[in-house]
Amino acid sequence: MVLVEAIILSVLAASTPLLLAATGELVTERAGVLNLGVEGMMIVGAACGFGGAWLSGSIIVGALCGIVAGMAMSLIFAFMTLGLAVNQVATGLALTILGIGLSGLIGARFVGERITSAPHLSIPGLSDIPLIGRILFGEDAFVYLSLALIVAVWWFLYRSRAGLVLRACGDNHVSAHALGYPVLRIRMLAVLFGGGCAGLAGAYLPLAYTPFFIPGMTAGRGWIALALVVFASWRPGRLVIGAYLFGAVTILQLHAQGAGVGIPSQFMSALPYLATVIVLVLLSRARTGGSTAPAALGTVFVPDR
């Protein structure tokens, strides 16, 4: 019983950054923008989030720093792809390279430092219920925020007029522009939201998952988040399943190795690159009608002057 509870808690912790980053990317892609720079935004969010928490002594300040850092990186992406109409795939890859280098520069002074990780919720009576008590009522705020965020995104996309307009920009930006909707402005807001979620996902790693910062600590989670969006067919409900499924695989392979089951570490190291290949293959398949991708995903839009 105790082992099962520990595994489930570990799965929730491992899945939370994936769910946060993938939720932001889902909104971005629903607006018709393909941002492959999620990994770069996450690692900068991790560095700035830890730095903010270490300097201020506040987890909330650290989380806000991570969000701002992710949004700042996404502004660069938005300026290049929406303002200058540069290729989105190339810009996203360049943003990831920039983010990795920038995070090393920002986080250099914090390597080796430690902070007190985000506190876990504790409700007397409820948190003490066997098995489900700690799972439902004993997690940190980031876990509950990720679930609340995916519910809010579902409602926004399918139950609000603004969400309908955003999906229209992703499916047919020409028609949306003809109806008078500011396509570029809507896409920019979607990119900023995606950047904020990616920055928060990165900040979660040193603020709650591990109480310290190391270079490259995202370990390809940004690429996995991209693959999850495709896996979920751009639907929020399926995104939750995919995030927790991958989190479970990650944790169970560690327990399997501890039990003596031989799983090559090289295979796990190759997962981010495998996820990138899956993203590109499925996107190409989606363009031929094999999936439910937004029709204008990755397409440059230049409004008539």
C-alpha cells in the first residue's frame, strides 16, 4: 500500500511539468502557431524561477519569475514569426538553442545552491486517509494549478466565444481576418500564454520537483510536451491522459531498474529526440488529413495592408 502510494505521488510530480507546458502549447497550436521552442522557454523558466526564489525566499516570486521569463522568450518568437513572418519551425529550434545557452548564463551563480521546496497541502483528517489522502489532499499547489488550468482551457476553447475565435484563427486565418478578427493579435496572445505556461513548467522543476538548479534539468521535457499535444489530437481531455501516461512510464522504468529489470539508460536519454521525430512525422500526417490538427498550423499569415 505504501509503495503504491509512493509511486502514484511520484507519477503526479513527474507529470505536472509536462501537463503545464503541453497545455500552453495546445492553446498556441490551436491558434495556428507551431512553437518548437518549448524546451528553451522551460529551461530559462527553471533558471529564472530558482533565481527568483533563492534571492527573495519566496516560492511564489520564483514561480512568477519563471512565468515572466517564459513570456519574454515567447515574445522573441512572436516578433520573429508574427512580426517578421519568419519560418516557425526554424525560429522555434533557434529559440531552444538560445534558451539552453541563456539558462546556463543566468543559472551559473545558482548551481550548488538549495532552497526549501514548495510546501504540500495538509488538511487534517482528509490528508490522513489511507492511499487517497495524500494523493488528493496532500500535493503542492502546482499540481492543483495544472489540473485547474486544463479545465479552464477546455472551457475557454469549447464554451466561450473567444475560444471559438481563437480556433477559427487556427483553422482558417484568411476567413477569420475577412470577418474582422485581429489574427496576429490573437496569435500573439496565444504565444504569450504558451510561453508563460512553459516558463511555469520549467520553474516547477527547481521549486517543487527538486530543490536545486542544474543546467539542462528540463532533460527534454519540452520536446515531450510537444509530442503530447499531437498525441492528444489537440484536445485538452486527451492531453491529461497523455501527460500522466508518460509520467507513469518515466517513474515505472525507474522502479523497474531498481527491481533488477534491465532498461538501457541510453533508451531513456533518446526519448526527447524520439519525441521530436514523432512530432514532425505526425504533423506531416496531420496535414494530409490523418488527424485533427488545426488546418493553418505553422502557416505564415500576412494581412493585407
